Amino acid sequence: MEIEYSVDGKKFKDYGVYVSSSSGILAGLKPKTRLQVEWEDENGYYIDQDAKVSFLARSIALTCFLVADGSSDMQEKVNAFTSLFYSSGTKHLLLSVNDKTLAFDVKLADKVD
């Protein structure tokens, strides 16, 4: 079973990039704090139970390796691949396995190393 990774419609493997491990993809989401109200003459606090639950952003990390035919090919592939992330705006990351696809809107939070 191979997982196909792509960002903005460009497949990782077209750049010679393969993902060896990932974190944060299937982890549960942490809910945002709902409205809380405290009264001085009451114990504890009241939480709005009718409020819709919304979630904090998740952090995704991909550990990748690159296959190249030599040092100049490697440098070209590294530059081309990292340029996908070093541009403005949100990126669309897709993970496809057989007929299932997970989609994430992502932005680069740190450097590509």
C-alpha cells in the first residue's frame, strides 16, 4: 500500500521526494475553549453547552528523503521541491491511498530542512 503525497496538485514523487514518516496526520484535534462564565457567588464556572465545538489547528510534520542521480540533480530537485512551500498563501496537501484521500490546507510553519 503506497500513500501518494501531493501539494497544490504536484506529486512529491515527481520531485524524487518520498515520505518515510509523518506525525499529526491522524492525531485527534484539540477543541478550542468554549465560552466560560464565572459568577462570584457561584462555585466553578458555566460553559455554553449549546455552542458548536471548533478546533485548534493541527501540526503536521513529514520526514522525507530525496532520490537523485547526482549532486547537481539533487540540488535542482531540492530547490524545485522547497519552492512549492516557500511561496505566499495556503497550500493544499493531499494524501491518497487507494480510493481514499485526506485533504489539508497547510502553511509552512518552519523551514524545510
